[in-house]
Amino acid sequence: MTRGVILPAKILDEIEKLLNRLYKKTEATAVLLIDVSGQLISSKGRVEGVDIASLAALIASDIAAVTEMSKLIGDSNRLKLRFHEGENASVLTSKVKDKFILTTIFKPPVQIGLVRLYTREVVTKLLALVDQFETNGSGVTRVVDADFSASLADEMERAFSEL
């Protein structure tokens, strides 16, 4: 898998530690960090029978759609948090500085308040990491192979055709 964002090893290590802590503290099924283009940066855990790369693309698309909808209705408070409560799993999604998306997938016995508490803590630390990275003048370097857009479109078509 080609990464959409290239991060220095030190920052990626810190991200891995944060995601691992969130995964363990919340007893989540999975924790994903995605860039806004839908490319998976890192994940902990797994969702049985689900292609995580496709899920990452769909999450990014959903966040983009809701953000645009908010703009259309004049909501100046940009989307920061999105919650989906399902029968078998719930999904809490948070934007991290309009560059990344942190998603926690968890089963019903896990309390949403606990997930929100630890997610807020991790988002705060991720914001500091992103600020540190941008302050050092590195910026986020994008590397997307030529087939990524086509692959994303194919995966979204496949995912939506199954509905």
C-alpha cells in the first residue's frame, strides 16, 4: 500500500504509541488514522471481514460529504466529531486539523463517554505532533501513485454496489 502522507519515523512512532494506547484503553475493535484523501496511515486492531483500506476511503468520503453539507447550510463550525451508533458496532470519527481523520470502531458494551474521553486526549496529542511537524518546516509531503485515484473510485463503486 502506498502511503498518501510521508511522516518522519519519530512522528510515526509517536502516532503508533497514541493509537495503541487508544486501542487498549477503549477496548476498541479497531483504531484508524487516515489522511483526508482516504489513505490509511496506521491502524490497530481489525474489523472481521472488512477491507480496512476500503473502509478508510469510505470514512474520508463521508467526512468530506458532511463537511461540504455543513458549508451549504451555513454552519461555520466545521465538523470535528461524527458518531455512528449501530447494533453491532459504533464508530467515532474525529478530524485532526483538516489533514487527518481518527476513527475508533467499538462494540456496544464499550461506553461512548469513555471512547470520547480517550479520543479527545489522543486528538490533542496528534494536533501537537502535526504542529511540531509543520513548525519544523517539513510540511506534509504527498506521494500518491498514478493509480490511486482509479483504485479509490473502484473501491467506492464496489462498496456502494454491494448495498
